[in-house]
Amino acid sequence: MEVRGKILAGIAGMILCDLAGIPLGGLIGFALGAIIGHLFFDRQREITQSEQEFRAYKRRQGEYLYHVFSLCAKMAKVDGPVNQHEVNLMERLIRQHFRLSDQGRQQVIQTWNAAKNSTTPFEHYAQAFYQDFGRERYQVLNMMDLLFATAAADGGMHQLEEQLLLRAAGLFRIGRLQYDRIRYRYYQAPKQQPRWSKLDPYYSILGAQPNEPLDSIKQKFRKLAMQWHPDKLSARGASTEAIRHAKEKFQQINEAYEKIVEARK
């Protein structure tokens, strides 16, 4: 609560009443000045501050919705064309989960379609989200939950969906226990739970399995490295943005292979 206006106006009122010779002028003047200061100064500051806080909250909420519908769109598209089950999930998120207005619905649909049709990789969207909300752990876990909900919308889990979920878990710093807790809300727990390895996200990046021989993984690494080499894209006249994405992807591929090779020594 603002009190600066009350104090300053109260002191001014006290001085004026004392100069006018009003009995108990100091006390009366301070009281009157405090009322005037509150009405014309402090109250306005409080209203302005409340408006700023509300606008900041709405802006933050808008940023979170952008990330949600972008990442969920990439998840829905990874195993093929978006189907009606995934569209129905999006509508439930809009109407029931986030309770958006018609205007808000149109905005997030535009976000969904833009991400769905974009060639920008999933990792780019995931990294941008974590950079904005990584310190708000509950929002990170909510996002992971929504990604699982999207993957499970059409029943089962496609291998490509699982790869994205593992990549997201790695980027979001989510451990295996937490990952499994979320997963088992949508999929039945296996009789024998898989052991979590810190290498799982790296195998996922290369499209490999932990039980594959290193020669096979090396072949997959070389194929991906050639596909995403920035110099190769630059020679084709790719845009600056595409080359930047390629550099990030190329770095992830190299790091993944190095980590796997180092662990197998």
C-alpha cells in the first residue's frame, strides 16, 4: 500500500493549519492532508500498480500459451498428419483447461498452425520454452504432462513421439522417475520398468537404441551429421535462420555421439 502521499500531504496540511492559527491545527491538518494525499496520490499509484501487475500476468500467460500450443503442435505432427483425436484434445485445452475466449481461441489456433507447418525443429521450441519458464518448475512439469497428453490422444505411443518426449525430458532437466510418473498417467506401466540412463536423450537424438552396436550408431551419426552440416546447407543457399538451426542440431548430434562413445570406452 502506498503511504507516501498521505505523509507528504499530511505534513503540508499540518503546516498550513498551524499558520492559519486553527486550534489543534497540526492534528486536524495532518488528518485532512492524509485523506487528500490518499485520494489524489496514493490511490492512483495503487491503481496504476495493480494495472501493471495484471498486464504483466496476462503477458506471462500469453507467453506460456504460445509455448504450449507450439510444442503440442510439433508433437501432434511428428508421427504423421494431425488427426481428429489430436484436434479434439486441442479444443479441450482451449475450452476446458485454459478457458480461453473466442478471441484467445483464434490466437492459439494460429500459433498451433504456424508451429505445425514450420520446419523449425522441436528442440528449438523446447529450448525457448525452458529458457522462459525453466525456473518455474511446476510449469515445466505441466508442459511435460501436456506433451504426453498430446502423444496419447490417438492411443498408443509412436516411436517418433517417444523420441520427442525423451528429448523434451532431457532439455527440461526431468529425471526418469518423474518422467515415468507422468508417463504412467497415460500409458500402462510395464511389468519390468526400464532402467533410466542419462544417455537415453543422446540415443534418442541419434535415433539409436542402447543395445545397438557402436558401428551401427556410428553410421546413424554420420548420416545425421551430413544431413545437418551447416556448410552443406550454406552451399545450397539456405537462409541465415536455417543455417543457425542446422548449427544447433549439428552440435547436438556431435555431443550425443561423443557422450555415447565416451560411455562405452
